[in-house]
Amino acid sequence: MTSSQFAESYDPLGTHLDDPYPFYAQARRTEPVFHSPRLDAWVVTRFDDIDAILKDPVAFSSANSLRPVRELYPATYAAFAEGYPPKPDHVTSDGETHRRFRAPYAKRLAPGAVKTLEPAIRRRADALVESFAADGGADLISRYASPLPVATAADLFGIAPGDVATAKSGSESLFQLGSADLTEAEEARAAREFVAFQHLVGGYVRQRHAAPEDDLISDVVTALAPGAGPLTVDQEAELVGTICGTIGAGHITTTDTIGNAVRVLLSHPDQWDLLRRRPELLPNAVEEVLRFEAPVPTIFRRATGAATVAGVRIPEGADVLLVFASANRDESRYPDADRFDVTRTPSRHFGFGAGVHTCVGASLARAQARIALQALVERLPDPRLAPEQTVRLQPSINVRGPLALELRW
């Protein structure tokens, strides 16, 4: 296969969705930086190169970090017109703007603050497991891996129980748009669900601006739009944008982490048995899952000037796709990188990115994944993957996890 054929063959939403790792291994060996015609982006696959890019936010901007992989349909734009205009947030901004957006989240999601949330998370995890433990089987995603972080996010942000379904569907639709290969009708429906979520959050923003409460929406509103005067149109759009994106990222990637963890562990029964015997390895197991099956497999950056990466010249203004899923299995960084091992000594990985844009919710995600696994290990006698199922993964370039995962015990 020629160099151009190799680059043209890259299909992250098709051929390389289910098992991209052999392709990435070949890329790291032979063409660690290549231009993908399908994505119109330069693809970077080695750990050190990705690390250097993430640590240079001046040369590589985050402004397009969640750009769609293709042009959206006209009906989608028509649906968007009924919502709020797009604004930068802490994921899609740089410099002082990024720091301003990130600050209110960082305070409430700091490790010490997360520690106070753990008892409630454990009670919720136990109650969810109790709801299906006697059934002999369940879909882990719909019964456990999704409800747990959704409820945690709702409590944290101050979303009322009656509004949780709209927040869940709307935030999930946001992550589908332009990432999955949707039909025109499917994409327009997702856009409408996202717009409904925007308007829901807009109502909360106005309420909390008028009367703050002890929740994360109030923290963000108070920090980004201080003062008693009415919100401007731009202020409200900015607040809605950052809150919607963070709610979605907060529960979707944690759902994927839990789903990936159970799928990988039950595909390696000796590792599940080891956790049952040695629960002190649970934090290790979470780190190994994040390395082995990153819930955020890729992210975009944009070159603000001409740059050279691994000897390859990248032109000014070009999009660059950082493949965390590849870097996390870089043989130069991790011995026997394709082996899943919960006893592996944890080392730095890109499960939560790196640099100034390291995931602000990393502590909460780690805590929920550890607690979720602990409850399953303790309360389910002998879980196994249902043999008749075909596990389908999210058709997305931004997030990676099973859509459903049937267990039996």
C-alpha cells in the first residue's frame, strides 16, 4: 500500500470504528503523521508528538476542537436557527478566554470537592444494581452506566428530576451532530433535541441569575455574568453554550468509561476475578481502562502557523486530529501496550487529554468509574457478556463506548 493509499484508507466512522488499533499501530511504525482526505485533517498518532501539540496551545488552537467531520445538512441549520447561536466554551477557546470559562467548573470539580460527592454516588450505584440484581441479566448501559452519571450531573448542575430526560437526550444529540454518519432526517431530529435542551438550560440560566442556588449552573452564571442587571443576548448564549456542552461531556464520557470498563474486564475474565479478590486494584483498573479504551479517542486542533510535526510540514490554518486512542497504545511509552492489565503501574495517558485543556471533570469521572465498578464487583455473583450479542459502538469520532452491553449472571 502506498503512502497516499494508506492515508485514503483511514475511515474512523466505518472500517476503523470497531477496531482501529491495528491501523494505528501501522501508522505509528510507518507514517505517524499523515493527511486524511476524508477528514481534511493531518492525523497524528504517536504519544510524544501529541503531547507536544497539547502543550503548545499557542501554535495549536482549540477553537475547532469539536468540529464536525463533514458538512451538516441544510435541515440541521434550519433547526439550529431556533436555538442559541454558537459561542466558545472552555473546550473550544484559548488563552484568557479559556481560563475564564474553566474557572467556575474547576472549583466545584476539584478533587476535594468531588470527595464529598462520593457517598451519594455510592448510594445511587448500589440502588441501581439492586434494581436489576435479581433479574439474571440486564443491559448495563441503559440500566446502570448511563443513569448513574446522568443523575450525578443533574444533582451537580441543579437540574430538576422532571427535566433530566430532556437534558439527557439533548446533550447526547449534541455529541452525535456532525460526528456520526446520520441521515438528513436523523440529523435534523438530533438538532431539534439539542435546541430543546438549549432552551431548557436558558430557563435555568435566567432563574439562577435572578436567584442563585448551591449548584454548578449558579456558579457558572455568577462567575461569567456577574451583577444584578438583565443578561444580554450574548451573555445568555455564552452561558447556555458552555453549560450545555459541559453537562453532555460530564455524563456521556463517564457512561462510556463505565461501559468500556465492564466490556474489557469481562472480555478478560481473569482480570475481573482479580478485582474481586483484590479490590484495592480498582483505581489501577480505571486508569488501565482509560488507557486501553479511551472514552475520547480523538480531538482536533488547528495550526495557527506553519508547523513541523515528526518531520512533516503542516500548513498554517490546517486542522490536526490528535488520536488519543493510538497514543495510549504507543509501544515506546507502554510495554506490551496491547495487553490489558489491571496490575500495570499507572502512568500518564490521554484518557483526559493533557496540558491546559486536561479534562476539568477528570476527578469526578475517575470517582464514578471506580465506584461503579466496585458496586458491580461486590454485588453481582458472576457476570458475563451475553454470548448472542453483537456489541455496537457509538458511531462517533469524539466519543467511544458501547451503545448497549447485555450481561448475564
